[in-house]
Amino acid sequence: MNISDRIQNLRKTRGISQEELADIIGVSRQAVSKWESEQSTPDLDKVIMLSDYFEVTTDYFLKGIEGGAATTEKTVNAKVFTIVATALNFIGLIVACAVWYERQISTAIVIGLVLMAIGSMVYGIGLQVSEENTKGSAKRLFWAVNIWPLCLIILSFFYNMVSSRIPAPYPLLNSYFHNPMLLLLLFWLLYFTICLGVGLIQIKKKSKHTM
């Protein structure tokens, strides 16, 4: 593996695009592209900046000496926190829906939001204590999946309050409006538009980072 391969591998492991790396180092995207395609090599000052950013020694960066990677205290994969946060968010939604179905009390949505808040806090903590090169993929995974339960309970609350003044965690057919079925259809249209839109954004980000 030569220096061009190491630059590309380190960049992809960190989860950033050529353009993002270029902005960090202070060069053009074309310069990064040339480094990775062996058309040119970075100057010494850029090698030092690259080594500092990727947290590896210059010997490892230039010569590929095994064991040259700098050690770091952050050894936890951010995806672990994302998975835990996702579980809590879905549990929050399920519990809220179950409590409402059984008792029809406003506490149901409070319970759901509290569990989801805890889940989101777990995700946020994970971004602070985990390895830097795992954060990008963890963020994309979190939003691609968690937008569905988070958006459902929040949209349902506002939809129900506007349509029937009932604070339920999922959309109800009861409505003060003349055509409740049409209103419910609009709710689901908005819900799927938001969730699918966020999902597509995360897919585009992933494609960009793997360039």
C-alpha cells in the first residue's frame, strides 16, 4: 500500500468526501484527487496536517509502518450508541401507543417522549465519546431509521390536537373537520414525505462520502 492508498483509506474510514478533506487541509478537491490517484504527492507540511487530522504518525503515513497509527482513548464505535438509542426510541413509541390504546390518557405521549428523549441523549453522548471515524456512518444510520418513530409521535400529537383536541401518540380518525378521512390521508402523505426525504438525504450523504 502506497501513500495514495493510505490517504484514500484513511479518508473513507473517517467517512468524509474529497471535498471535505480538501477544506480541512486547505487545498483544492482536485489536489486531493491527484494524491489519491498517484498523480502527485502532498508537500511535507500537508503530510503533517494529514497525519494530525487522521491521528497517525508521519512514519506510518509516509512509509506505512505497521503500528504507526496513533492511539486514542476513544475506542467505542458510535454505532453501538445509535443502536441503543434506536431501540429506546422504538420502545418509547410502542409503549406510548400501548398505554393510549388501553387507557386513553395524555400521560401516554409523555412516557413515549421521555423514552425518546433518553434515546436521543444516548445518541448525543455516543457522538462525544466514540471514535471519530465511526461518527459519520452512525449519524446517517440514526437519522435514516429514527426519523420514523420520532416524526410519527410528534406529527401525531399536533395532528390530533388540531383535528380533535386529543393528545394521542398515533393519528386518530376522530375529527371536528367535515372530511376526517381526507385529513388522515394528508397526515400520512406528510409523514411519508418527511421520513423518505430524510432517508434519501442520508443515502446521498453516504454515496458522497464513499466517492
